[in-house]
Amino acid sequence: MAKKDNLTEHLKTHFGFDTFKGNQKAIIENVLAGNDTFVLMPTGGGKSLCYQLPSIMMEGTAIVISPLIALMKNQVDAMRNFSEEDGVAHFINSSLNKSAIDQVKADIMAGRTKLLYVAPESLTKEENVEFLRNVNISFYAVDEAHCISEWGHDFRPEYRRIRPIINEIGKRPLIALTATATPKVQHDIQKNLGMIDASVFKSSFNRSNLYYEVRPKDENVDREIIKYIKANEGKSGIVYCLSRKKVEEFADILKANGIKALAYHAGMDSGQRSANQDAFLLEKADVIVATIAFGMGIDKPDVRYVIHYDIPKSLEGYYQETGRAGRDGGEGQCIAFYAYKDLQKLEKFMQGKPVAEQEIGKQLLLETAAYAETSVCRRKVLLHYFGEEYLEENCGNCDNCLNPKKQVEAKELLSAV
Ligand code: ADP
Ligand code: MG
């Protein structure tokens, strides 16, 4: 009992929250007990707190391995706002010059750093491994842990080197976190990080406030989207396109139609990119037209719609991208435009890749197609994909439940794709 109050008190002091969300508390207790912990929690569920709070409470420095530089800065800034103590969180990545890194290292050695974010590329650098060997490490956190798996939506080969590097630096308890809960990905992560015996905390992936709809995509798609955005003027939304070219084009089309839209993709100059991101976060723009490069770890609570101009490459990706809507628990409309020929185009792009990779890619595409073409509750299909059984007859918040259509013959996808 005393411990519970203590935890809640720490939550209040350092983060300003009164209560824990979902199973945050059980997870944090498990980390504090020094056990390996595996957390499957949807986007917006509050995963960061599961390592941030224990890092503050434990002796030493927690090492957080996180994939994106933009994401790190975001999180470190957020921690700085929450915490009274200065210098509680730091990061090391390729955006820092030598003297900045030396400063961070000095802070760590002085014992002022509770939380150190590192990109996997930086973690594997020999000089950093050498340095970390002498640091008193409380635990390691691997955020966005699905990056380890080829079955995840964002595979990063350097994530595979995390376990061997940790062994080199010095073993400590591990917490791995992801919003990707497909059984294949979960197994890959646990195996690869050597944490098959970890305590697993899995939350429901149902986002009951999100409305799912798939619309057939034809030559009127631009007009349909413009109409939708205009009907939702003043609300924040994201339009995902597959190619950078399409992103630029469609952002221009929206602007030409008097919509406050900006583009975002990894091919843009980084200053412009972050300026556009900030404009969206600060609501100087209503709509961001983006490739999937946009969104990971970006916490804008009141995104009211996510439109997929093109069908995504995997259902996993779709769930992640739509998950950026309605993070505040309010309304979030998720509308995907689907044309069978887009799938064929995606399949063509895969040609020339290694055979194994093509096989995985095709399988993921088939699952997306099945989702797009189903007349079953979309929520049921999405959750089933995460190994979760949705038992309601009618979710009341997807196109198929609100407007049941008669069964249509499924296309012969296997032979076609
Ligand atoms: P995830 O990494 O799971 O997508 P985040 O860690 O980014 O989620 O947290 C999502 C949002 O929830 C953030 O705005 C965070 O401040 C908020 N949050 C986390 N824990 C709590 C809590 N116990 N009470 C209220 N808000 C919380
Ligand atoms: Mg997160």
C-alpha cells in the first residue's frame, strides 16, 4: 500500500498526472523489481512513462534506445518540462557535435542524467560502447521495439545489434515497448532481445473512438478528399500518400483549393520539414499531407481525421497511421481510398528485392487487401490481426457496421498479387 502511494506521488511530482493509465502501474512495478518487461500497448497508450518514471526512481542512468532523432528531441523536451531537476534527460545521436556529446557525457558521469536516449547507430559506435561500460546503468529500454522484426512496419537492421551490444556494455534488466502486437512480431522481438521469459503486458488494441471506412478510389478521389476537408474546416487532419511526389502534388492541390495544407516527407530539406511539422502542431496549418515518414512519436492529441490517399503496404502500418487520430479520446475518422490497381503497383515496386523480402511484402499486402475488401466489421478484422478477438456483433463505428452491404465475391487475390 505504501509503495502504491509512493508511486502515485512520484507520478504527480514528476509528470503532473493523478492516476496511471491502463496497466502502466503494474508495468512500472515490474521494472522497479528488476525484471525483464515486454509492453504491447497501442499508440497513445502511454508507453514512455513506463520507463521514464522508473528511471527517475532508480539509481543510475536508464538507456533508452529509440529510432528517430526527431522523436528523441520531442521526448527529452517533454521530460524537461515535466521535471523540476535540470538535466534529467539527455540524448546522443548524430545531430550532436563532439563538444555537445562531451557535455552530455560529463553530465552522465556527474550522475545528473536519469535517462539517456540513444539511436541504435550511436549505441553501436565503439567510443560510445567504451563510455557506457563505465556508466552505472539502471536498465535498458528498447522503444519502438518492432523495428527489430522484418514483420514489423518499420524494420531497421541496426536494431538487431542491440542485444549483442548490451551484452558488451553490461547486462541489466530490459524493457521493450511497441504498439505492434502481431504474434509474429512479438515472437521476433522477444527472441532477438533474448527476453523470451520476460513478463508480458498486453493492452487491448481497440480504439473505440476511431471510425474506420474504406472508399473505392476512382478519378474523383481528389475532389472527394477536398470536399471532406472543407466539410471539416478548422479541424486537424493528416493525408497519407505513398510517394513523395504525390505528397507534393496533393499538398499543392489542397492549397490551390484554399485549404491550409503543408507537405511532409523525408526527401524535403530538414529545416523545411520541421517547420511544416511545427506549423501543424501549432495549428498554423490544418492539414499535413505526408508520407509515412510523418507521425512516429508525434503527439498531437486532437487530430480529427486520417485519410489514406493510397492503400498502405501493411495493415500494421495502417493501424499505426490511423492511430494518430483521436489520441485525446475524441472523435477520429479514418478513411482509406482503395483501388485494386494500387495494390498491383505496390507489388511491382517490390520486384528486384530479395525473394524473402518480397514474400513478406506480398503477404502483408494480401492482408491489407482482405481488410479493404471485407464486408465484416473493420474493427473486428483489425483486432484479429493483432491476435485479439472482438466479440461485439456491431461496433457501431465503421462503415460496414453502420451500412451493412451484401456479401461481395472476394477477388482471387492470391493468383493476382
Ligand atoms: P505511446 O508511446 O504509447 O504512443 P506516449 O508515451 O507518447 O504514448 O503517451 C501518450 C500521451 O499520454 C502523452 O501525451 C502522455 O503525456 C500521456 N500520458 C501518459 N501517461 C499518462 C497518465 N498516467 N495520465 C495522463 N496522461 C498520460
Ligand atoms: Mg511511444
